[in-house]
Amino acid sequence: MVKNLVFKVLFISWMMFVTFFSLFSFSDVDTSRFNIPHIDKAVHFTFYFLMVVLAYLAKTKGEFKTNGTLKLLWYIVLFAIVYGIIIEVIQHIATDDRHGDPLDALANSTGAIVGMLVLRFLFFRKSSLK
């Protein structure tokens, strides 16, 4: 019960964090010290990678190999990809100094898919017969 609540709170907090930092304007923030090419794509990847992992842990209560969890994982990835696209559209339509970027949506989607692949590798492997 407590573990489930922790994962749910972490997931909801992460979604709020991602949404805020995706729509917040950074035009007044001096980022000249951090001049790493394409770092924003790595940030997008990480946001959505963690989104999938935390959503999966929140929905499965941290338990693995239960019936239907692989299907659930696909739904979570689909949700993350659609959410990332919606955020990019909102950036383009509703903000003055942010713009939607298809490459950001691609980085979001890649992070979500890699999150799923890592979860599948870690928790859905068939044990070898000895």
C-alpha cells in the first residue's frame, strides 16, 4: 500500500515537473554557461524515459510479471508519446517564446520507447532452462 502510494506520488510529481518545464519560458534565464549541443534532446529523452518507468511502477505497484502488464506497458508508452506530441503542439500554439519542435517530439518518443525496452529487458525476460 505505501509502496503504491510512493510510486503514484512520484509519477504525478514527475508529470507536473515535465509539464511545467515544457511550457515555462526560459527567455530570462542565462544559459550561456551550458552550451552543450543538442542537450535539450537529451533532456526530452530523459523526461519521457522516466515518465514511462514511473508510470509503470505506479500502475503495477512495483510488482512485475503479473497478467496483462506487458499490454499495460504498451498503453503507457502510447500515452507518453501522445502526451509529448500534445505538449509540443501547446508550446507552438499557446506560448509566445516557445515553439513546438518535431525533433523534440521524436526525442520524447524515443525516451518512452527506450524506457519500455529497459523495463522489458529487466522484468519480462524468460528465465533460461537449466
